[in-house]
Amino acid sequence: DTGVSQNPRHKITKRGQNVTFRCDPISEHNRLYWYRQTLGQGPEFLTYFQNEAQLEKSRLLSDRFSAERPKGSFSTLEIQRTEQGDSAMYLCASTLGASGNYEQYFGPGTRLTVT
Amino acid sequence: GENVEQHPSTLSVQEGDSAVIKCTYSDSASNYFPWYKQELGKRPQLIIDIRSNVGEKKDQRIAVTLNKTAKHFSLHITETQPEDSAVYFCASPTGGGNKLTFGTGTQLKVEL
């Protein structure tokens, strides 16, 4: 499968626990995005990477959230001290990132449930 | 920042009829407008997109039109089929990283 992959697909955790999600983008894509989607809403931007550099973070990304892309390939999103309001689908997308190339392709998402 | 409004929120059509979903955007610098289809529990799937240098793009039964002056773009689905039933999102990129701002979605139901 050469598309964007995410793991795990589902995560149930208790409030206060830490969780980490992984995203593997399409191999030649150098730009990677994280979005969050709640029921009945469109995806909302969280952060993005150009290669290994994190270039923008949304105000939605509180200090409990951290994302990395250490080698410019896969990325991880960690949420510390989870809260019930963090329950959502976390989507990763990637794009070639070259000038004039805008198409973003999404992974299947990680559905987080905080109990 | 960019604001994208999408209408209607729900749309029910009979199989074989056409469906039209409309979006407006606020950032006049926006130059790329994708449409995504999302089935229940699945990833958003890019189905068609348009750049600002054209007014219309068609791919089989789906088409997108763009009016830059009015800052709105629309998705047209002809000869609808039950498998077209899904939530459709429009989006517009903003900022140097082209992050997408999504509309609120349209739940399309194609009835037999």
C-alpha cells in the first residue's frame, strides 16, 4: 500500500494518560500535516512539517500536544495528560510540497476515545 | 484567516438526479479548491480539485465550477448513484504551508 498510513487505528485511554500516534506519509512527499476531526465537523488543522522542520502550529495545539518528524519521513503526535475533550479522529495528510503542488492525501486516521 | 462556508448541510436526491453543493471563501489570494468525499468511518478522499486559472473542471459524473469574482465554487454530481452517498467537504488552502481550511460538510443521501 503506497498511501498514507496511520497507527493505531483506534485508541482508548483513560483521562490523564499519554498517547502517541504515528503517521507514515507517501514516500516521496516532503510535507506532512496533522488535522483533528470531531463528529459532524470538517478536519481542523493542527500542525505541519516541511521535511523535518515543524513550520506552523495551530492555536488548537495546546502545550499538551507535541509533534515530531525526526528524519523527515514518519511523524508522531503525542498528547500528554489526555482530557475527554481530546476525543476525536486524528488525521494525517501528505503532499509533495513542490511549488504549485497542492493535493493533500489523507491517511485513515486514529480515533482517540478518552474515558 | 480563511473562512469557508458550505451549503447545504444535508442534501437528499433521488437516484439519477443531480446534486449541487456550494462553498464560499474569504481569502481572495486562494488559488486552489479541492473537494473531498468522506464515507462513514473512512478517510477524506480527494475526488476533484480546481485551480484559479480555470472556471470549470469535469471528471466523468463530477464537475467543479469556480467564480473568483464572487469567491465561490461548487461541486456538481450528475446521474447520482447510491454509492455517492457520503459527506462532502470543500476546502481552501491558506498560508505558506497551504494548510486546508474545510467547510462544514454536506451529508448527501441518494435514495433509490
